[in-house]
Amino acid sequence: MNELSTYLIVAAILFSMGLLGLLQRRNLIGMLISIELMLNGASLNFMAFNRFLAPEPAVGQIVTLFIMGLAAAEAAIGLSIILALFRRMHSINVERAQQLRG
Amino acid sequence: MMDSGWLVILPHISLAAGGILIFCAGAFMRRRASDIIPVLAFASAACAGVSSAWIDPGGPGFLGMLDSGGFSRFFAVIFSLITLMTLVFSHHYARDRGFAGDEFYGVLLFAALGMILVAGASHWLIFFLGLELLSLSLYVLIAARKNDPASNEAALKYFVMGSVAGGFLTFGIAVLYAVTGRMDISAGLGSTMTADNRAGLLLGLSLVMVGIGFKISLVPFHLWTPDVYQGAPAPVTAFLSTGSKVAVFAALLRFSLCSHEAVWAYMAPLFWGLAALTMIVGNVTALAQTHLKRLLAYSSIAQMGYVLMALLAVKHGGASAVVFYLAVYALMDLGAFGAVAVLSGEDRERDDLEDYRGMGYVHPWRAGLLAVCLFSLAGLPPTAGFIGKFVLFHAAIQAGYVALALVGILAAIVSVYYYLRVMGILYMRTGECGIVPRTGILGDGAGMMILALLLLLGIVPSPLLTAISNIVSSLSH
Amino acid sequence: MDSIPQGAIQALSPWEPGIFGFVVYFILVTGLMAVILFLSGWLGVKKKNAEKTRPYESGILPTGSARLRYPVPFFLVATFFLIFDVEAAYIFSWAIAFKELGWAGWLQITFFIVVLAVSLFYVWFKGGLEWGSTTRRK
């Protein structure tokens, strides 16, 4: 097992853990964390590919930086939405948000 | 390179500067902010439209990351128009419901910027950044009515789904980057498929397709759509259903055009299945809907299925049909949700189909806009929707996808039923619908403009079709 | 020395960065912990009373639920911190390539920081930094 595949496996595990958590979790904060895990898996992939494969040295790192920034923005907006919802429902359980259906 | 660089991002700068100025105005000049902000928003969206329509930068900018050809400029104009219309529709709507702050207008402009970036990206990084900018802005826009639980819930659902899509997309782009070694879209997707990179390329592409499928709500990934469309404020739904879908579809069209034949051979069956599923499920589920916004949501899902069907013909000259239908679709959905916005009373959204009973006689013009848009969505002549559907099915049959076209035609025939049902409700005299106060001359004007455009494109479509085929042919070379 | 095989010397040598040392350390630590826990559980006298079941034995008596709700400003500040903190990453990455980027890079990062500053003022003027009262200016 070479070093690249170690990184890739860890990245894939992170991504799948995020996806699984998103499907399993009913807690909004937990879902937010799962989303971050998915993005981190992708970032790890970019870094590993950049280190081991890519011809242009910096591109993967730049992409990772951007993913970091976006993940932070996403978390901030997600937290604000959760906060707005919490003020109305007094719960962060996602199953309480079931008004719209049809 | 540097010269064209600045010209390329002129519309982007205009939108971004407009957004920042609006935020500044909202924070620092509290008195007159409510007068200035809509004007600022309108001006910067108009600037973006004008600069992308009339200024040809003559070459890709930003180190070749941002395309500036006719394709992206055409879509930039469409997005500017969508933004202008949304601004017009939401002006009264937002003020009456108390969310017309700087954040609403500013974020709307940022979302428009994201759309232009997505449609014009020739580099994965720009595509990703534009898409995230668009999605993040839309989360905020959907939650704009802070005190409305439905709005919050819709924002939450869109947030969760959008983030999952973002995760898939990012991971897919990472895999594509690994396999092809480039972040340049056309160079990456245009590289030939070998035994070495086949698995990676297909994995990356399918992950990216899952992300895109969420964003344009193709059928296995469509479950969020009706909830979000119903919960979001109606002008935002208009913006969301047109702008974000058209933008992502434009990007998908670009990917398909520049993908290598060998790659395309694997993608085409996938698209076939997705298109058939989307057309059938979208239309059949729409039959059972009792809420207008949900019905329109399912209809917009089905519309994406039709476009995806024509996307299959992209290697045989179907691209101009796709672009034409995307433009027409933007008009139709904008008009339909805009009509919901201007027909809604102040206290709540007019959502239940029964609330529209007899509306055609109480508000003939506004209900007329809705009726024409529904007519066009159903694909009945003499509207633009008819011509659009015609070119779509023509392209698909020309490329040899007769079976899929048959599925599509059957689905379209089913769809006529629910569109006409709404029409019947609008023009049945039996109901009692409250009178809605006027929502300003601007909203009516925008509605009339959409109505006129839909009819005009239905009767004389050829100028736009020719222009589009010129644009598309320049892209594929 | 000859009786020890070469491979064992390499594996035990502290100068080779390998996972072996870590594994030994891990096993030792886990074993020690297990032994201590087992012995203290086995040899200790088990007598239950109300005093012992408290969270902090001989400590301050707990009052109320531990799961109290934090006031909303905490979340707001956390969110702002998140945003402004991560933006520092861009400034750092500019800083390490400072010489190569030249004046154009300086101008760009200045613009970036100015926008950040504007957004900080935006938050401030909108009342996001006000602590205590939840009434916000509009």
C-alpha cells in the first residue's frame, strides 16, 4: 500500500462517515458536522493528489484553501438557519421541521 | 491578457460592487436606505446585463479560467434579466412582508453573480466557487422571512440538500483532478479515456453528476424541490427555480459539449435514464398536487427532464435547442411564480389551488399572466413553450433517441391535464377569491413583459434561434 | 551480538522512524491502564450511598440541569469568529508568497482586508456585537 492510497482511503472514509452521519443524524448540529466531514474528505483528496500526482504544484492547495473558506461560510449560514428555526420550535431535532409536505 | 481580464469581469464587478454598496447603505445610512437600496440593486443588475450584452472582451480572462464567449455572455444577459424581474416582483412583496432589508437585495445580487460565474466557468475552481456562492446566497434568500416557519424550514431543507450536493461535487472534482491532472474543464473532460483512468474518470463524473442532479433536481435527487419551492417566498422561488437551474444546466451543457466521445458514450445512457425518470415522475406526481407552488415545483422538475432529453443530442447539434428551451423555461417559470407573488395577499401566500377559483375574472391581467405561463409550460401553441418543446423533441429524434422522445411526448400529454386543471380553476366563476391589492406598476409591467415575450417567441422564434445557434457553434469549436 | 537477528535490531532501533515503537508504547499504555482499572475495581470495597453517586464527591452540590441553554449571543459570536478566523488563512497564504506576488498581490490583499473590515463594521452597526439585550437596532 503506497502512501497516496492511504490518504485516499482516509478521505473516502471521512466522506462516507459524513454521508452516513447525514442520513442517520436527526440533530441539526450533528448534520452540520457531517457536512463538514464530507468537505474535509474532499479537501484531503485534493491535498493528496496535489502532493503525489499533479503537475502544477499549488493548485490543489489553493482549492483546499477555498474549500476551507466555503465550509466556514456554510457552517455560519447553517448555524444561523438552525438558530432561526430553534427560536420557533425550541428544538434542533430535524424531525420537528415537518410542516411542508404533500 | 490583463486587458481582457478586466473587461471579462465587468458584469461580475458590477454585481459584487452593487452588493457591497447595498450592505454599506443598509448599515451606515439608515434613514434613506429603503429608498436607495432597490435603486442600487436595479442599477447594478442592469449594468451587469448591459455590459455582458454589449461589451465583447474578446478572449477568456482570468488566466483562462473565465470564459467570455457568446455562450457565457448570453447566459449572463439571461441571469441579469432574471435578477431584474425578481427585483421587480419582490419589491412590493418584500416591503409588505417586512423583509426588504439590505440583506435581501445584496444577497440577491451575490446569487446572480454566482449564476454568472457558474455559467461562464471554464475552470473547476470557478465553477465550484460560483455554485457555492449561488447556493449560500439562496439559503439566505429562502430564509428571508425570518418569522415564517415555512420559510425557515424550506431554507433548512435546501441547506441540507445543497450541502450534500456540494460535498459530492467537491469530491467528484477532486477525483477528476486526480485522474486528469488538470482543473481546466475542457482539457480535463476532453482527454481520452484509457484503461488506466476509466474507473477514476467515471467515478469522478458520476459524483459530479450527483451534485448537479441535486441542484437541477433530477428525479432520484428531487425530493427537496416541492418543499423548498412551497416554503420560500414566491419571488425567491421564481429566482431559485429559474436562475439556479438554468445556471447549473448551462454548466452541464458546457461539460457535455467538451467531453470526449469515449466519456460521452458512458454518460449518455445515464442521462437517458435520468431524463426518462424525471419526465415521468415529475409529471405524474404533479397530477396529485393541490397546492399551486408544489404543482409548479413538480412541473419544473419535469421541464428539466425534457431539457436533459435534448442534452443527449448535444453531439448532433442539439445544444441550441437546449439553450433556447432554457431561455424560454426561465421566462415561463419566472412568470408563473411571479404571478403567484403578485396574486398573493399581504397576510399569507396564496397557495392552495382553491384560493385561485375565479381569479381570472377578479384580476384578469395577473391571472392572465399565470394562464399564459401555464399554457407555455404545457407546450401549447401559440406560446414560446410550444416552439421550445418542438425544438427539443426535434433534436432528440434527429439524434436517434426516438424511444426517449416518445416517453417525453407521453409525459407531456399527461402534463397538459394538470395545467388545464389549474386553468379551469382560474376561470371558473363559482369561487370566492379575495381581491388582492395592486402591487405596483413595476410588477405589472414585468408581468406584461414576460407575457409579451412568451407570445412573441411563440410566433416569431427564428431570430433568437438563429442567434443561439451562432453562439453555440462558436462554443463547440 | 551475533545471536540477535538483524531484523530485530532494525525494528528495535530508536533511530528508525517506524510504527513499531508506537505500537509497543500503545500496548504498554493500554495494558497498564487495564491492569490499574482491573485492580482498583477488584480490590476496592464497593459500598453505595447517596454521597458517592454525586457527580463531584465532596464537591459543590449541583443545582439544576447540566444541559442549560446558552444565550443566543454566544452563537452569534461563534459564527462571526468562524468567518473572520478562516479568512486569516487567505492572509497567511498571501504572506508566505509575499515577495513573489509583489505590489499587485499587496493591492489585492489590501482590498480583501478592506472588505473584511467593512463587513466587521456592518456587523457592528447592525448590532450583532451587542451583548446582553436581544433588542437589535434596525
